[in-house]
Amino acid sequence: MRIRRCGQVAAVLLTVLVTVGSVAADNNPNGTVFRAVGWFKGKSEISQDQIKCEIPTVESAIGEGSFAMGLWNTYGRPTIYYPDINNPFGNPCGVWIQLQNNMLNQGIQLDHINLSFKIKGAKRLRGTVPTRKGFPTACAQFKHDTQFVGARMNPVNSSDTTSDSGAPNVVFIEMLPLVSPELFSCLRQEYVGRAASQFVSLPLIVHATAFGTSDNGDSFQSNTIGYTLNLRHSCGNGRVDDGEICDPTTPFNSCVNTCQSGSCSQTGVPCDPVTNPCLDGACTAQDIPSECTCVF
């Protein structure tokens, strides 16, 4: 677990702090004035009954830059969008972007965040899935997205703070969603039906760039930061992998339901090995939201 402290970053950047004056977006080299620091998540408590998330601050934020989940579902919980605040396997407490204003005497009002997507290794699958610039051509309308988010970052030397970040010049923005249901649906339609036997995971790369306006009306564009969402798709490869309950192509019944400690292992219903044995189930077919789960 690594914690990024904005105070330390601000101290390093004191030599490049900008005072009141005319500043344009191209006067933000390497994001020294208006900076996208990175991706973070808050501390979490996730149980079978509830999900508790802590809003990240400069003192408690946990750095992240990637996540892995199922393209259709993870342990039977369907993949709807990402992050999913109601899904314990959908990174419910993560995907916060930290933005920082390093100007003296000038605040920045965040206006929107632009997102762009690409599939890592898309060229090796383009024989079955036509692509352009690393993205399926049929999903071109989802290659770019914009989230309009309002937040204010006070000057670095301000004594007031307008956010719960713990620093006047810093905000944390939760990207809800980072990946939309429409994009998931299109990726499943293109890759699962055509190239299911050619890949085990689909790395979706997301690039984010923030845009804002300073108090004197100058426009700013932050540096661009990347995030990787690895979408597992191993159902149908003949073995039961991480995140699967069963696999329809295994040579054995992977939905075996055994009686353990008085209850069935898969269904949890009361049982007795002799008088009330558990019934085995069948693994559902591929390419549907409940793939690689057992039906009894």
C-alpha cells in the first residue's frame, strides 16, 4: 500500500509556481501548473452484507492504476459498469483521480475530464475483430467520452479549502463510470462472439485529461494519465479459473455440489450426505451474463 502526499509534491514544485497573470493551456509543461497526480482509492471494508468506502484524502489515499475483473461477471456478480459501487468485485471504493492546482493567488475551476480508450494488443485479434487505432471499428462511437464535473481547486497558498481532500489546492474526483455499460456491451459483442478462443484477458487502456479555467479566465489542460482495466474472459478454456464457479467445456462436472458441514457447497442449502445429498448442477453456456456459473 502506497500513499501519495500532495504536500510533498507542492513543496517540490515551489520553484515553478505561477503568480497572477496571463497563462494559456500550453504554459503547463508536464502538468506543473494544473496537474493530474494519478489514480487513487479510499480505504474500504467489504463484507457479504455491506460495502463501506472512505473518501480518499492527501493523507489516506491509496495509489492504484489498474484493476482486473470479468468481462461478463466476477464470481457470479455481473459486470455492468466500472467502477461499480454496488459490486464487491467491481472496485467499489476505487478509481478516484487526484487533481492539483500549483498556482499562487489563482484558483482553478474544473470543467470536464476527457477519456479515450484503446485495447492493448488489438492488432493480434484484428483478423476476427476489425480495428482502427487500437480499438474495434464497430465500437468507434465509444472510443472517446467526456465527464462534466464541477470542482474548485484553490491556490496553493490559500488558507481555505473547498473540498474534503485535506489540502486547499487538491480535489479527488470519482470517475463514475470510467467504463460505461454501452462500452462493455460493445466489447462483448465484438470479442466474445468472434474471438473467445483467442484471448484470456482483454486489457482496456484508459487515458484521462482534465480541463479547467482559472480565476482570471485562462484555460488549462492537465497532463494525461493512464489506467488499465484487465477484463478476464477465460470461460470455455476447459478449466475452472479464478473468478469462475465452473466451465462448460471441462471434461468433468465442474458444478459438483458436495455436502460440507451440513450445507451444500454451491447452494448453501441444508444437507445430509446420506439422507439428503446435494444435487449437482449444470454450467451455463458461454456468451451470456451468467456464463461460468452453476445452475441447480
